[in-house]
Amino acid sequence: MDLGLRTYLVITGAYWAFTLTDGAIHMLVVLHFHNEGFSPLEIAFLFLFYEIFGIITNGLGGWIASHIGLNRTMITGGFLQVFALGLLTVDASWLTVPYVMTAMALSGIAKDLNKMSAKSSVKLVVPKGKNADTRLFKWVAILTGSKNTLKGAGFFLGGLLLFLIGFRWANAAMATLLFVVYVWTWWLLPSSMGVTKVKVKFSQIFSKTREINILSGARYFLFGSRDIWFVVGLPVFLASVTGWNHVEVGSFLALWVVGYGFVQAGAPALLRRGHAGRGPQGNSARNWAMLLAVFPAAIALALMAGLDPALSLIIGLAAFGAVFAINSAVHSYLILAYSDRDKVAMNVGFYYMANAAGRLTGTVLSGWVYMTQGLVGCLWWSTGFVLAAALISFLLPPVPDQAGETGAGV
């Protein structure tokens, strides 16, 4: 096995383990504190620092990685998540809103250090050759799609562990598992991975090319559109309106994210015919976003018409998830395709800073809009955000040829 593939597999394995805990901790916090009587807005605020510090981490993470290496930022993220999980194992009397917000802030830093490091590394380990662009699309789609499948499994795991052993011991078990995985990863990753030859100045963090700025703007609205109804509104609606219990809510959301991940991992095969042997182009992001806007609007209309809410959400979410997965796969490829090797960590960090800002906006709006306008209101806000992403994507240029750009340097 060549070094590039071996490194890719190590990165993917560690990213899987991290993502399992990331999905589980979200479901644990939402369901546990809903059960404790917290309002939807209070639950949303538990994730406020998670998203705010994610924005800061993505802004600084690429610059830090260019100096110390992507392997070190990835390992730091893993161990920081272990610490965050450990903070949630304290006695229930300690679990005040500020305390949980602080633990989630550390988890947010950990998540974005890990994600930025893993996705940036793919650009560095893809071998050179005439098929480098299609291989890059395939590898990043597999990494991202499998990650989302594991996040869905994490939703299920969170609901199940809450039901079986409770909030405290669920976090303790996940912290132990993740610690073992990241000790192993620390041992196997190349020590110089991602250290750039030319050190990037701090002032260059916000100095991006036009296509990176445009794609980041579209990403902000794309992921905001999902979280406006998915983070708080949807699980609370399922628990309070449809009467589903914790395991049922966790299982449903888990299946959705698992299916989403499978579609995302399979996106290169699904889109192969439309791109003549190359990866997606800028107009792909526009076209798929326009299609995506149909689905939250359709679900909102179904609920307004008085159709069965559970059935409307099951069918609508399946369609929304499949098209959103393709949108996400196209975006994940484009950020790497638009980036030079020496700037990939900086660009990916900036791009995911926009992603985290969109998630923050969506998370806060999810609690507020659900309280004031219900799930239907969340869905109409989501539709507007998707249309904004589509309009911004009209400005994206074609993708440069990747054949001589990527390499197997790790």
C-alpha cells in the first residue's frame, strides 16, 4: 500500500471515530435538556459557543496548521473532544447552562480543528496524474459521505445511550473510546504532514481569491438552511407533536444522516456522466441548490395543508437529504479544486469558518423561529437561505485542471 493511501485511511478512521462522538453529543444534549424542561431557545443557546468558537477555530486553524502541520491540529482536536466529553460526566447539579455552553465550546473547537485537518489532508495525499481531479472528487466524497453516515450513527448512539445508561455514563464511555483512537492516530500519522514551505502571515487569513470568497458565501447559506430547522425545531417537533420517544427521534434522525452520507459518498458515480470525466464545475453548485429549494417549501406546504406531519416529514426529509448530500459533495470538492496545495489549509479553514457561521445563524434561528413561527416557519426560512446560496453560486467560475496540481506529499 502506498504512503498516500495509507495516510488517507488513517485520517479517515480517526475522523470516523470523532464524528461518531460528535453526532452522539448533539443528540444527548438536545434530548437530555429537553427532558429536563429546557425551552427550544435555551437548547439552541447550549450550542451557541459550539458554533461561535467553530468560526474562530476555522479562521485560525488553517494558519496554525500551515506552521505546525495538519497532523498536529488533527490530534489536538481529538484530545480536546475527549476533554469536552469528560466535562459532561460531572454530577447533574453542575450542568448549568453556562457550564454546558463551555463544554460545547471546547467540542466546537475540537470538531473544526479535526474537520479542517482531515479535509485539507486529502488534497495532499491524492497522487498526481491525469485523473487527479476525479480521484480528488472521489476521495473527498468518500471521506465526507462516510463521515455523515457515522454522524447519523452517532445520533442513534446518543439516543440509545441516553435511554440505556444515562447522560453521564454515555459521555464517559465515548471519551474513553476516543482517547484510545487518537493515541493510535498520533502514532501512525506522518509528522510533517501539511507543514508549508512558505510560512503564511497572519494578515493573510482573510486574503482569499474571488472564487473562494464566493463559494464560502454560498456555503454559509447552504448550511444555515439545514440547521434552521434540523438542529432544534425538528427533534423538538418530533418529540412534542408526534409523540415519539428519545430512541425513536434519535433513530429517525440517525437514519436520515446515514442515508445522506451514503448519497454523498456516491456522488462521484451519480454525477460522472454530467462532467465528461472531470469533477463538478461552478455551475453545478448553482443547479443543485436551485433544485434543493423545492423540498423545504414542499414540506411547509404539506404541513400547512394539514397532511399527516410524520409522513410529510419522512418523505420530505428523504428527498431533501438526498439533494442536500449532492450539494455538499459538490461544495467539498470545489473548495479543494479551487485551492493551491500550499494554501489548501488556509482556504479550507476560511471556507469552514463560513460554514460554521451559517450553522451558528441556523442554530439560533432554529430555536427562535420554532418558538415564534413553528416548524413551518423554520422551513420557509430554510427555503430562503437555499435560494440565496443558489444566487451566489451564479458567480462561481470553472474549475482549473487538477492534473499537475495535486501530489502525494504528506
